[in-house]
Amino acid sequence: MLTRLYNIKKACGDPKAKPSYLIDKNLESAVKFIVRKFPAVETRNNNQQLAQLQKEKPEILKNLALYYFTFVDVMEFKDHVCELLNTIDVCQVFFDITVNFDLTKNYLDLIITYATLMIMLSRIEERKAIIGLYNYAHEMTHGASDREYPRLGQMIVDYENPLKKMMEEFVPHSKSLSDALISLQMVYPRRNLSADQWRNAQLLSLISAPSTMLNPAQSDTMPCEYLSLDAMEKWIIFGFILCHGILNSDATALSLWKLALQSSSCLSLFRDEVFHIHKAVEDLFVNIRGYNKRINDIRECKEAAVSHA
């Protein structure tokens, strides 16, 4: 699904690959009208603006269906994720990466995938035009809007700023999410070391302790040693954005978050799509009362990340 959204974004950004209906001069006034009124559907008393659309409706339905139903699939995925998160809360599932590794990893991966999908969706500038054009063509052909359109249109409006919306959405899930993230308190700092620190601790040396070379390595958290640093940073940064309240009440959570903020200035979302961490987080927190300390933390961490880049 991420690949499909990525391909739509790239196609819409390329004049040669963009759906012709979005650049057709004859449809320009209709597209502007649809986007301006989105998600409302007004086919009556607008015959002049929508006249050209009437002629093109069969081709629009045919050629924009793949785009439209990709957005529908994202909506259905969102519905399933929300339902699953509610079930997890009701069942009071226990998350700790050092105890139930697979469950906790899959839970955090699901949240990151969900956040990434919604961010990618919000970056497709033509999403309203595509969805609106398809639905108007459907209305003119069948006499009614597509059955998924009302919910889909509302989702597009609600997730104009996806992380802000998700911050509101995750208030009831903050306990489960924060528990899963705080369980990284021993794993992430140990992995997030510089090469000099690894060398000084002789972590990569086979002969630093010759007498123990033949002894098998023992660890209670072996699967954690194979986690990528990039994955953990995504969990921590996006996770604490979504349950940001814990940053004001738990020193361990704040320490983890600041360490991740100091490590990088951007995250890879998908292929060449990136997330500029510090600016995005500051923009989200700037309008929250009592978050001046957190904003100062972000700025200090940004300076540290840039100086060590």
C-alpha cells in the first residue's frame, strides 16, 4: 500500500505521468470547483462548470479507479488499525521488548506503518482533485455518490495534518504505547553508541578476553540485538509524538526521546520520502500550552544532531 501511495505521489508530481484530467484545460474550472467544494458534492445548478466533466465521465471512472480505490484501501486499513488498537487496550495487553519481543515489535511496527501511510497520503497534493473527480463522474453515471465517498472525503479533510490528528486519536492508547517504548530504555542506548565507544569497550574484538572465547554468548534479550537502529529511532520519535504527554511525567521517556532526537535530523519514510524531525515536532508542539520546555529540548537536540552529522 505504501508503494501504491508513493507511485501515485510520483505520478502526480511528473507532468508526463500525471492523469491527463488534472492538467486538461477544458476540465480546469471543473477541477477547481470540485477542490474548492470538497468534500461536498454539488451537481445541481453547476451545469456550466461541470459540462465538460459530463463528456469525460466514462474515461474518468476507468482511469482514476486505481487511484481512488487505493485511497479507499488506506481508509479501510485505518479502520482496522483503530479497531485493533481498541481491542489491545480493552484486553490490557502487556508490551515489553525484552519479554515478549515479537508482539511488541509488531505492535510498534504497525503504528509506524500507520503513521507513515497517513503522512504519505497527506503529501499527495492532488488527492482531493482525484477523489472528487472520480466521485462526480460516479454521481453523473449512477445518480449517486460512491458508497465509500462520504467517509473517504471526511478522512481526507481530517488528516490534512496527519500527526496532529493522530495525537488526538492516540490519547486512549497512550498507556500501551508508552509502555512499549519505555521498554527500549536498556536496548536503544546500548545500540546507539559511536564507533569510538564500541572500540574502547572492545565490543567487536574477538581476542579481548581469550579465556572466554569458547564460551557461548548468553543474553536474555538476544532478538533485540538484531533490531535496526533506524527502526528503533522511528518507534521512539513517532511513538512519543503520538503519546507526548508521557514526556512531561516520565524521565526515562524524555531521556529516550532526546537521545533519538540527537541522533538524526531526518528519518526515511519510504524510498526517497523523508521526515524532517525537529521542524515537524516543533510545529506540532508549538501550539500546546506548557510545552516551552519540550520546544527548547527539540532545539538543543537539533543543534546536537547537526553538529554530529
